[in-house]
Amino acid sequence: MTYDFDTPIERRGTDSQKWQKYAGRDILPLWVADMDFRTAPEIIAALQERVAHGVFGYARPTPAQVEAVVGTFAARYGWRVDPAWLVWLPGLVVGLNVTARACAAPGEAVLCTTPVYPPFMTAPAHQGRAVITVPLALDAAARRWEVDWDALERAVTPQTRLFFLCNPHNPVARVFRREELARLAEFCRRHRLVLCADEIHCDLILDALPHVPAAALDDDLARRTITLMAPSKTYNLPGLGTSLAIIPDAGLRRRFEAATAGIVAEVNGLGYTACAAAYRDGEPWRQALLAYLRGNRDFLADFVARELPGVGLEAPIEATYLAWLNVAALGLQDPVAHFEAHGVGLSAGRYFGAAPGTYVRLNFGCPRAQLAEALARMKQALAARPA
Ligand SMILES: Cc1ncc(COP(=O)(O)O)c(C=O)c1O
């Protein structure tokens, strides 16, 4: 089967958060991380069948749905997950908040590296936990974002209980290698930290690199790890609110579940249906999507290098459909406002922990023609910079 990622799908006037932000204005939204593609036809067919059943009672996943998930983890990453380890959640941000609450007492700390997906910093704050941030280091010659291990050692305190890892990384689009994860495992062991590994982007690796689930590294790390996963980014299903925490250790799982009691909503039947269909039947579509995103990434990288002087894509995009662009050299006080004024909606780097005015994040999960139009507008925006 061939899949069409080129034909634009009208999302204006729909429930899309991404498009509603700029309703009535000619601004192409390349901000929040969902894609402008229709999900896999195989998933749509499964949802249609489920809708036709017509009964939408309180839901539990069927054994076959659970098997679709754990079977894919085993086949794709060689990771054997016992179904008993799964805790279903209506979203990964919920998972970050619950983890902070379950694994650190009020005032105790969560450690993470920046820049990073904003809820890594806001979740601990929402739960009254401290957050300690350590900047990733850019090795400009190697064109690579690295963990600054010395800074991490200096930052960790006796009150630190948790490390939040984003792998593959939003927004720097890196896939951490096995050696780095092993070093992180040693760090967490030595400082008695729970590792919360957000691996939501792991099926969006664009280069020939394996995804290594942190919990699959060794049994000791598995016992101290909460892995957060979802089919939502890859199959463009985030609006269906279906995510997973995978917690091998029974005691840690009980703590996590206790922190959800009474406040975390259950996942709905449509979410389970879509999730199972994605993992069971969505592989041909995913492969086609990855090929398309690779094309978009290469087009973007080439355009930035040739046509957007002063905009830096400082490292290769190994995974995700997100580009982390250094715009500091443009000297704009508010780069997002400037690009919006020229018809492109981006995410401000400061929400990810970058200094104001230095970075923007661009979502290239859209038809190539739309990406091309957005980049052409960015070129015009550079030409129209205040002197
Ligand atoms: C690293 C990361 N975690 C979590 C999420 C959001 O997860 P959810 O929509 O399930 O809350 C995103 C969305 O962009 C993300 O990039």
C-alpha cells in the first residue's frame, strides 16, 4: 500500500489546538508536536469498527490489545515487558507529574538536562518538588549535544530523588547511545535516583540507530526505572490520550499507582483500539512516514544552511520531527513574535530552558509543500529584520 503525506488536510475550523492558536490569521503553525498527517488507514479502520459497535462503557484493554503492545516492544527493541508492569495513563505529561509526586517528597528534587520538553521542569514544580537543571553541552566540532557529566555530578544533591531522561530527545533530536545510557545508569545507581525515561519519540528514529530502552540495559536499572511510552507521537494520535508507564518493580509500581488514585482519569476504549491497531498493523505506515520525515528533515537542513543565514541547525536531527534552531545571531528580542508577524508559528526556546531570544523549535511533521512555504516565509522574515 502507498500512503499519501503530500495532500494537505484542512485543519482550520477543526478542534486542532495547533491551528486554532492562529485562527483567522495567515500563520502556518509549526509549533506544538502533532503532525498534519492523517493517521494510518489501518488505525482509522479499527476505530471505525469500534465506533460502529456503539457501546462506550468504562474500558479495560483486552489481552490481545496488551499483546499488541508488549509484542511490539519485544520485536522492535528486544525488550521483554511483562503485562503486569503496564500502567495505562491518559497522557505522558500526567506520567511525569505522577512520577514526581510518587518518587520525591515535597521539597525533594528532580534532576534533568536542558533544553528539554517544558513539562520536565513544570511537572515537579506543579507537585511542589524542586527541579535542578543542567545544560546539555554542544560539541560544535562534532555537531553533537552531550550530557555534561561533571556538571551533573556538581548539581546532584542529597535531596535529589529522580532523574528525568528524554530519549530520543525533544528538542535536540538526539538518540542517546548505549554507552551514554550505561553511564547514566551508573550515575543513578550511585546517587540512588529513580530514572524516569520518557521514550515517547522512540519510534521516530530517522537514522540507522537502535532505540535502547533504558530499562532493558540491565536488571538493576530496570528495577529503578519508570518508562513512559505512547503511540501518540509516531502515529499522530495524541488527541486520543493513551499512554503507558512501564514499571518492572512492584514496589515502585504501587507507589506510582497510589499517586494516581482518584485524580487520574482512565483511558477510553477508542484509545486502546487505536493503540493496539498502531502497534499491530501500523508498521508499513510508520516506515513510509519515516521516509517522508527524512525527506522533510533533509529539505529543512539544506534550506537552513543555504537560505537562512544566522539560523543554526547545530546538530543532526537523528529522531523526532522537531528542529532546534539557534537564532541568537539574528539579534531579535522576540524571535517567535517576529516569525509570527511573517506568517510562521514556532515554539519559543525559553520554555525549554534556553535563554530568551536564543532558540526556536520548528515542527516539520507536515506536507513538504507547507514546510517549503513556511521556510520561504522565514527567509522573508530574515530580510525584514529591523536594522
Ligand atoms: C518528550 C515528550 N513527552 C511527552 C509529550 C506529551 O505527551 P502526552 O501528550 O501524552 O501528555 C511530548 C509531546 O510533545 C513530548 O515531546
